[in-house]
Amino acid sequence: MKKLIYQLIFCFILNFSFTAEIFFPELFIYSEIDSTATMSSSYRINLSIDTGLKYNIFVGMGIKDYNIESMRSNFVQFSSFKIDTKPLDFLNFNFFLGRTKTLGYSEFGYVGFQHHKRENFEYIGYKDLSGMGIELSTIFFETIEPHLYLYSPDDTNIVSSDMVWYYRGENFFFEIYFGFNNIDFYNAYIEGRLLKRFGIFSYANFGKIELVIGIYSPDSKLDAPLVADDFYFHVSEKIKLGYFEQVLSVFSRPSSYNGYVETISNDIDVYASFGFATTDFGTGIENTVTYSTSYELSDKIGLYTYFNFANLVYKLGFYYSITGNAFDKYGFFLNISGNI
């Protein structure tokens, strides 16, 4: 039934696509040839269509899949559908089915399929708001945006409530998130079923230095103590001085990600890259060191080259595992990311 719904949605979108403007606010494609000469690809793509109709209606759709090894695989797996409307000058009203928003989204750092190859654990942001429901939002002083989400998460019939506040400044961006798994607060609390979750994300651009910080606590009971190993933690800095470019990231996985229990615990990943870069081209070396109780201390080193075209970053690379068992022995990859 769900497949039929998405097929009807696709036809609906196709009906507008010849006369409307199409945007890709999120695009990640990753292909790799590993040490066994096996090629696999993963992708996650969102598109948005400005229908040009009355009331500022936008239609969105998302597709994703993991570790595709042939065209016979499930090549297109629909992941979201969204209709954005603005019935009043001060109010946005949106309906969504599937993924509607990625919280903690960063355009650089330790994110995406290059660093996270396991199915359902790509760690693009710290949480996807996903399910079936509505979103209400407005804007104050051209910089502050409160968003309220009321929705039933995937595979449940319980209505959750989430609140996100955004601040969009000239050189700063802040995102504050808080939510509950059940809007029947009283009964859920009495029965011990009420869970909280919260997170914060910030981005700062100081010209030659960019910085992102993301911290997130997944679902836990109201009176449960906070445990460090349950948290998502991602901090990255990017420095560009003349033709020199450097990125340093520190990352730790939460106890669950988008409803999937994380099996890697007590972990820490450190990524660093150094290289030469111009406006649209860069090349250099990169190194990733990771440790957890699930595998040995592991280290891989690699070479990369990237170029920018049409607001997308095309990155080609080679890596070799020096020690440990967390990575394949070696591999070649192509990573495409950005938005159009």
C-alpha cells in the first residue's frame, strides 16, 4: 500500500515538473570499489518543486538507498513527500509523509556515506523528523523561526510533538530542539511511557574559519539520568588560509539514530585533512582514527581530490587501512554532495 501511495505521489510531482522550478536542497551520492573489487553505492536525495500555484505551494520528495551493488537492486526507494503552503502571510502550514527535516545538518565535517557506510546509519545530522503529520512555523524579526511538528513517527500510531527554534544571522546559525514521544503527556507520564529528546546545533563563519557543533540526546525517560555514551556529539572546524585548507572533526555516536539502535558504543572518531585548495578545486591527504568497544583501535589514511561544479562537490579518493579492523583494507571512492 505504501509503495502504491509513493507511485501516485511520483505521478503527481511529474505532472508539475515540466512547468515548475525544481530544487535539490539535499543531495548525497557515494560509490566505492573496495579491496574485493566490489562496487557499491548509496544515495540520499531530496527535491523540492515550486508549483507556481496559489498560496505558495511547494511539493517535496525524497529518495534513498544503501549499498546498491547492481541495477537489479531496489534502485529507487521513496523516503518522503511534503507539501509546503503559506495560507497566511505570517504562517506556514506543511503536510509531510516520511522524512521532512534533518536536524543538525552540516555541509562539512564527519557526516555522510564516506564516513558512515552502514545501512540506516549515515549520520547526516543528528535526527530526521520522519513520519506522517503537519508542521506549523512562522518568523520573527527576519531571523527567529519557531517550528512545531505534530506527527506519527514511522511504524507507530502514537502522535509525537517536537519544537525547533532557529536563529539565522549573517554569520551565525543556531538550532534548538526539544520534543516528546507522546502528546498524551499525563497518561504517558503516569504509565512511564513519556520520553524526552533534545538537541542543539550551531554554525559559525568567521571568514577564514568555519565551526559546527552538534549535540543530541535521543529518547529517554523524563527522570532518567543523562549518560554520556547515549549522546550524539559532532564538532568540526574548517580553516582556509590562502591556498591551505584544513578540516578537523571529532565524532561520537548516540545510543540510537532515527529509531535504530546503535550497536557501536563507547566510541570516538577523529578525522583530519590537510591540503591545497582554490575556489573550485582542492587536493590533499586525510586520516581517520576510530575506537570503540566494538572493534580495535583503527587508522586509515588516504588521498583525495575534489572540484566544485553547479554548487555540488565532487570528491574522488583512495584510502588504505594502516591498522585495526574497523575499515576495509583499501578502496577507491567518489562522493557527491551539496544542493542545487
